[in-house]
Amino acid sequence: MKELIEYMARSLASDPDAVVVTESMEDGRIVFRLQVADEDKGKVIGRQGRVAQAMRTLLRVAAVKDGSQAVLEIV
């Protein structure tokens, strides 16, 4: 799942080397924190958060297939 988030974020970002995804467990679910360069935050979030919501939806589907729960936070 981490690779999926990295792939999507690197595809959107102008500076793909600045994309960092960290993973941690909180309250029985996996929390992914996505960090991108300041100039790429708008691209990753999208207009009215549509791109971020799509990324969260894909992550949720991948997590259900694995039998877990996952959350994406954009930092």
C-alpha cells in the first residue's frame, strides 16, 4: 500500500524526489503520512480535495483487500 501512495504522489509531483511516505499503526489501523514539497501540495490535494479524496479511496480499497484499515494524511 505504501508503494501505491508513493507511485501516485510521484506521478503528480514536480519534484518526485521530495515525496516521503511514512507508515505507523494507530488504534488498530495503518496511518500513512504523505509529505511532498510545498509547491506540490496543491497538485496532490487537487481542487476542493478531489485528488486527495481519490487517493484515499484507492488506499481504502487496497486495505480492505488486505483485510485491514488504512488512513492517508497529507502533511
